[in-house]
Amino acid sequence: MRDFNDLVVWKRSHKLTLGLYDATSSFPKSEMFGLGGQIRRAGSSIPTNLAEGCGRWGDGDMGRFLQIAMGSASELDYLLLLAKDLGYMQTGVHARLAGEVSEIRRMLTAFYKRVRGPEKRSVARLTNG
């Protein structure tokens, strides 16, 4: 078991989720339970799955939750594009959020390779501690 609070990728994805809530707060009321809700759920799924994976005992379980987090990040990437193209999100806001999603996806991939890779390097390298 790991403490998810120590993971840099968890911290970044939590911060992203807070930003998504802020960015979707100005969506039309008709979209608050539609696209806005989907964006919030996809975004919060990333740190949620990291936290759940950290609560499991084995690297195999952690790897599975990392894959789910990666899927949520890919879903979020598309939903942000859709929000921009529908005019619900300004281009600059989209670029900032999509850039952060891209960086988090890179971090998730690196984490997955370390957890599931042949070398199984220490997870401690992925924390601030």
C-alpha cells in the first residue's frame, strides 16, 4: 500500500480537477448535468483511481487502476475539445487544461511502466519525499 498524497501525479490531477470545476462553473445551466458533469467526473476519476490503486496491496492492482486513470484522462481530453468546439470554453482555458491533461497522461504512463515494467523500480522516485 502507498499513500496517494505523496504521489506527484495525484497532486497534479487533484489540482486539475479543481480547475475543471472552476472552468465548468460558467457552462450553461442546461449543460451542468450534461457535458459539465461528464468533464467533472472524468477529471475526478483520475485522482480517485490513483487513490484507490494506492489502497491495494499489489503492483498488479495498482497497474489496473493506473490504466483506468489513463482511460479517464483520454476521455477528459476529448470532452475538453468538445466543450471548446461548442463554445462553452475559451481557447486559452482549453489549451491550459488540455496541456495539463497531456502532462498527467505522460506521468501516468511513466508510473505504469515503473509499476508493471520488468525492472519494477521503486515508487518512491515518483513522490516528493
